[in-house]
Amino acid sequence: LLARTGADPIKSLEPVMNAETLCGIIARVSEVKLAESLVDYILALVQATRGDSQLQIGASPRAALQLMQVVRAYALVQGRSYTTPDDVKLLAQHVLPHRVFPASTSQETEFLLL
């Protein structure tokens, strides 16, 4: 950080793709297969947060939608046209904590804030 106090690195950024390419990639995300069983799995995870006594506010249906999109995008980046339960397991721990509110900031729920 101290080495960058003089010059603004943002000014030297160059685009890595054009808008058309980016829009094409975004469109491909929705083409990645998400099996109905994985949708059910995601909904069960979200529902479980809503009944968890450690949470004041559990994840909403929007959280489920966001998790589905992230799982699809991850599979695409991995070069796959399908998603797996392991994708959901990996990404839920990163997506859902941003969509819930802990009942307290005790040590037991501190992991949710990470």
C-alpha cells in the first residue's frame, strides 16, 4: 500500500474484454444446467437459515436466486455446462452469510460475519 501512495493504479488499467464479450458471457451463465434436485437443495439451505435460532433474520428467496446464479457462473468458469452439489456446498458458505443477520455477535455466530 505504501508503494502506491504516489500514482493511482486505476489510471493505468486496460480493458480485458469489450462489452459485447462480457454480455455474451453473462448470457451463457443462464444456459448452465441447474438440476431440480440442486434447486431443492438450495431452497432447503435457505429455509434452514430462516429457522436458525442463531440468526435474527435468515436468508430470503432473493438469496436463493443469487446463490443459484453464482453456482451457475462458477460452473461456467470451471468449463462445465452443469452444476454439482459440491458447487453449492462451496459457494453457499460465501454467498449466504452476506444475506443473513446474526441474532447476536457472540463467538458462536461470529463466523457468519466472515
